[in-house]
Amino acid sequence: MDLVIIILALGLLMLIAYRGFSVILFAPLCALLAVILTEPSYALPFFSNIFMEKMVGFIKNYFPVFLLGAVFGKLVEMSGIAESIAKTIINLVGRKRAILAIVLMCAILTYSGVSLFVVAFAVYPFAANLFREANIPKRLIPGTIALGALSFTMDAMPGTPQIQNVIPTSFFKTDIYAAPILGIIGSLFVLCLGLLYLERRRKKAQMAGESYFGFNGAGEETAVAAETVNMSAAPSTNSASIGRQVLAFVPLILVGVANKFFTISIPKWYPEGFDFSKLGLEAFGKVDLATVTGIWSVELALVLGILTALVYDWKRVTSGFQQGINASIGGALLAAMNTGSEYGFGGVIASLPGFATVRDSISHTFTNPLINGAVTTNVLAGITGSASGGMGIALSAMGDKYIQAITQYNIPPEVMHRVVAMASGGMDSLPHNGAVITLLAVTGLTHKQAYGDIFAVTIFKTLACFFVILVYSLTGLV
């Protein structure tokens, strides 16, 4: 019965999200429904001390990233940078390769350490312009961004600084470059299948006569058409010099480079962390650099990106600055609240007895530690709607057993690191996932319009994990 309750709550939330209702309201309701069905007297304590604590903790850590990312993305659009880069890339790769261009842009950003949530804000203006220029349906943008930002550069590529590739290092005593050959093989698997799928979708839409604006007379596309007209109304950069077109790429590159610089530099600035008690402010505790370096680095990098975008075309930005900034702040608030609410839902579900049943049943079904780790992490990430959350729960509960098992089976810890990392990015992107909801909110589309393509990428990510296990089993490559 405990398991049925979790499945019911999860299924209901997925259905509600797919129907387009806000998870800000329905995530806590679905979580509390599960608690009430388990034990009614637990409802209020679970809401106050689990749901709200998890939600507020997430917003506390990541809202500045959402805010700065939204402002950066808006300024990239307002300054004409997105339009300039869109036209440049179209000229370089051709109209039919707009999908590849966006995937590569997302991959560069995420591999440089930019937050997955920030990429949605930063890349969307580029994608909207490129897809409009190539006349590719807007509904394919979320799937394209998901392929570039939420898949291989998140957890498969060796060296990616994303949290999904960092968490396993503390459990298996590895580094972020663990199992480089398997990571590259898994990355190519996802990239190739994803591109083939999206190109097939593009061609099918083209044959059906669908444009960026959708089919003529489709009521749901009215808002999309208006948005695109507004974006295209900005002055063209066709007459810009080659030097100015090159400069349009600077903010994009600067965010990634600066993030890397600050990631290295911040620990040197605070080699012993920061202890408020030395200032007589004992109540504020001590800052653990390991938990904030990544966040601070992204925030500082985005500030530099914002300043660079402002300098690129100051007059053009200031003409509609107030309206644009207010719109971006509203979008950041919505995205942060959506994702925080999902995080709270995952925390409640993970605290229920049925969750332990799911975790333990998977553990006893698969004896091969690689398959066990992949399945367990995949399922937990899917239930919680969080790659890092599902992985953290899996390794906290099973980390010691995995270490014993890989020693028994003579499996290098680097392989276990890569498998678990890739598994966390498999079924995590179900409809209730915070990044998915944020991506759809940023693009102005609904689950019904665009989630099918994101789910296809989810399937490719999941298959890639088991493909990597197969390659290792057959070849022993690491």
C-alpha cells in the first residue's frame, strides 16, 4: 500500500504538470495527499519541516542564479546579441543545421560549468532567432535545448563540472574525469541518437507544412507568433562589421570562462572558508566553501556576462530596459518557485515508507553492482524529479554496499562513478522535473506542446547508461 501511495502521488503530479497546471500549488498538494494516505496526523509536520524546509533551502541557494540567468538571457535578446549570433551561425552552418547549432551552444555552456537552469534563459533567445530563420517549429526548441544541456554534458562527458558529475567523487574517491573513454562513448551515443531524432521531427513537420509559427489558423500559436514578431522587429545586424559579429559571442564565452576562473580562484580567496564568529556574529555560523563555490562562481560569471551584454549596445538596451528587466525578474520568480516546489515534493516522497520499499526492492533484484546502481539511481531520480537528489539518496543509502560490490567484482571505481552519474540524468527528466518545467516556462510552451521531444531525449539518456555498461562488460574499456 505504501508503494501504491507514492505511485499515485507521482502519477497525479505528472498528469497535472502535463495538463499545464502550476506545480507551485499542486506539488505540495500531491505531496500532502501521499502523507495523508500514509498517516493523516503527519500532514502538517511534514509540510512545515520537510516540504517547506526543502523548498526554501533550494530557493535560498539558487534564486540568485535564476535571477541573474534570466536577466542575462533578456539582455542578450534586447542588445541584439542573439540576433547577430543567430544570423552568423545560420551563415556558417546553413538553415537546415539550426538544431545542431543550438545543441552545440548548450553543450559548450554546460560543459563550461554554467548551471543547467541558466542555459535555458541564456540560449532561448538564440534558439528562437535561429529556429525562426530556419522556419523550424518552435515546439522543437525545448527538446533541442534538453539534448544540449540536460544530457551528455550534464553527466557523461568527463570533466564536466556539473553537480551530477561531482557528487560521486566523494563516495568513490574519484575525480570528475573518471572513466573518460566510457564517458565519451556515452556522450556520442546520446548526441547522435538525439540529433537523428530531432532532424527526423523537423523533416516530418516540414513535409506537413508546419512553420515556426505552427499551422495557419492554430489558435494556440497566436502568442508564439506575436512573440516572434516582437523579437524580429529589432534592428538587423546585417550591416554590422565582422568584428562586431565576433564581439557578439563574447558574453556567451565569457560566462563559461569566468565560471572556470572563479571556480579555481574562490577557494584561494577563502582557503579556510569564512567564519562569522571572528566578526562577533556567531549566529551566522561558518561558510563551507565546498557547498557554495560552484554557486558563487556562476553568479559572478553571470554578472560579468550581464555587464558585457550592456556594453555591446547600450543605447538599444536602455530603450526598453525597465520593461525587459521587469519581465525577466517575473520569469525568474516563476521558474525558481516551480523548481523549489518540485524539490519540496521530492523531499516529502523520499521520507515516506514506500520510498524505502522501492529502494530496497531494486537493491535485492539486481546483483551486478553496475546494473544495480544504474537502476536504483534512475528510479530514485525519476521519483524525486531530480538527478542530483536521486543520486544523493541512492549513494547515501547504498554507497558503502556499492564500494564493497565493485571490490568483489573487481570493477574500477571510476566505472561505477560514470555509470551512477549517467543514470542520475536518465529518467530524472519526467514531466514533474524542475528543469523541464523551467525550460517549458522559459520557452512559453506547455507539456502538451513540447514534452514529447524531451521525453525522447530522456529515453536516449537512459539507454546510454546501459549501453556504457555493455561496452565495459565486453571490452573492459575505462
